[in-house]
Amino acid sequence: MSRSGVTPEMLMAFADQEIDRETAEAIERAVRDNPELAETVAAFRTTRRLAREAFGDVLAEPMPERLIRSVLESTPEGARVLPFPPRRLRGAALPLAASIMIVAGLAGYFLGQRAGGVHPSAPGAIAFGDPAAIEALASLPSGGERVVRASGAEATLRVTGSYGVDGGFCRTFTVATAAQSARGLGCKRGPGWSIEAIIADAPAGGDQYRPASGGDEILEGMLDSLGASEPLAAEQERALIESGWKR
Amino acid sequence: MGTDVRHQIIALLPRLRAFARALVRDREAADDLVQATCERALRAIDRWEAGTRLDSWMFRIMRNLWIDEFRKAQSAAPVDEGADVEQIAGAHGDRTVESNLMLARTRRAIAELPEEQRSVLVLVCVEELSYREAADALEIPVGTVMSRLARAREALSAMLGETRAKPSGSRAVLSGERP
């Protein structure tokens, strides 16, 4: 295994892209000449992918309400304001201070890239299930809207803002059926767009649980944790839509 | 208004749950660990330095909590393999039965690793921390992260290689698995 002075750890670091360029080039040469080493590197890549896939379901599972509630209802010690630059969602088209609720059992929140478990009649399900929703997210200017369909229902998806984030871009949107509405966040931080979060708006007069803070604030918090910039200006956004959101 | 750290924690919840499931097999108990971690983090939030990684810091809190309070209870918990397989098979109807089974096998193999290897594996390969960040979260040197991680993945390759009787051995399973 340690032939030509290459240890398994070095091959692993090479597979994980955790080594400097010089060492990487040396290992690349060694791997090219030695099928046994190449096999070891391939095995390290495979185990990484398998481990990731094995936990993909957990990452994509609907978030239990009790966890969200336990965080939102606690008061951080000192309740200090973090030094993030103030940034408001560009939401002139949104109802101000919309009362947002997290609906128990509606599995549309904080899903990863997969659509498993989304309630089929929820507007969130439409956004997750319909490739047209992803297409709308990639191509509509902020303020633009499009009707998308899934499972026989139709919903209006409206893009409300665009942001540069670490490693890509995110866009905020609302999605509404006749019966229900939600707001969400979709990001392109790799090859394609994925829906990162959908939060249902509270139906008027409902007395179900409502977090102290609104869905816009949750989305803002998510944007901040992704390193989001100020909202992109209309002309930047237009150029990005035309270029397919290339950085 | 500035951004509330609570919203950042909510954004981290899926990843916290994944790490908790690496430590605690039972789903409810794992969520208890996530909840306890969030509560402890929010109580001690003035000890988190803004600008440093919130995720590594919370993984560290979670693992320490697990060592202090959850480990003993967990060792007595029954292992529910059936639910594991069923959950994976049910979650993705679009996957082939074979790849669902491969995932179930991978989960089982990961569960059989010693905890110290399993934690490193999940922090790096699932949570996508760098070696340095994983070392910070686990409070161990980077060299230890690397040796544990390499051992974990070699063991995983070996375990998964044995689950399918292919003439060319583990190599065929590992490099030929991608469709």
C-alpha cells in the first residue's frame, strides 16, 4: 500500500482534494503509473459518495416541528444582534409582516434536493415536483410569475429576489394555490437549482402554532448563513438569467 | 434588525440531524439529541465567536452532549434494521431496488464502525467539513482525523465488498456501482 512512499492517508486526501497542488501533482503521477494506487483512490471516492447517499434521506427528511419550535421559542442568551450587514428581502410585492406558520405535518420545509414526503396538495409540493418550477426559478426576472402544475393542481410561482451566495446564487419566491400560499428559497450552488426551503403562510384566522418570527426572517437567516449579498440589481439579474447563472 | 442566530440554527437543522443519526440510531432519540444541542448552543451562544463556523461549533456541542448524556442510554437501544431498510426503500421509489439495498447495506456498515471512526466519516463525507474543521469539531489533531477517516473508509470498502459475491471482488462493487 505504501509503495513509492504514498500512504493511504495521502491517497485519501488526494481523493478528497485536501492536499496542496504540488503533492497532488506528485500523487497524480504515481496513480497514473500504478493501477493499484488508482484503485485505492477510486475506493476512497466511492466510500465518500456512498456515505453521502446513505445519509441523503436524513438530510432530505421533513423537519419535525418540535425541533423548529424548540429553536424559535428559545431566547438566545444575551440575545445579541450578530454583525451581519442588514439586508431586507426585496419584497415590495409581498404582504408586509405576513403571518407565517409552520404547519405540522406539511413536509415542505428545509428539504434538501429531494421531494420525498411533500404533501401532495401543498403549494410546496408543486414547487418541488414540477420541473417547470425549477425552470421558472432559473428564468423569471424578480417580480415575474408563472403558473406551474403538479398532481392536477396549479399554482402561481412568483420570483421575489436574487442574491449572490457562497458558491452560487439563491432566489426567493412565493408559490400560491387558490387555497394556500407559501414562500421559499431556491439556490444554484452546483450544477443545478434546488429548492432549499418552503414555508407555508398561515391561513387567515387560523389559530395553529405560529413562530414568533416570520417566514421572511427565516429565509433571511438561511440566506445569511449562505453568505448572501445584497439583493442583485435588475441588470445583474438579467445578465445572469441570460448566461444561465454562471459565476 | 440584525439576523437572529436562531434562523441560522434552523438552517443547520438537517445537518445536525444527520450527525445525530450517526451517533444515535433511534430516530426519536437522535432528534432529542438535536434538540438538546440547540438548547445548549443557544444558552452558550455568547461563547460562539461570530465569523467562525457555527456548524463545527454545534457539532462539537452535540458530540460532547452525546458523550456526557446520551451514550449510555444508546448502548441499550435495540437496533432496528428492518425500519432502516424499509425507510430507504420507501423514500425513493425512483431508485432501483438494488441501489436501495446498497444504501441500506452502507448504512448498516457505517453503523458497525467504531464511533470515533463513524463520527469522522460523517463529518467529512456527509457534512462535508474539511479535515481541519472536523478536527476542531472533534477536538483532535488533523493527523488523527486522517488516520481514523482512512481506516473507516477502508473498513467500509471491505464490508461492502463482502456483501456481494462478485468474481473480481471489492473492486468491481466499488468502482462499478455507479450506474
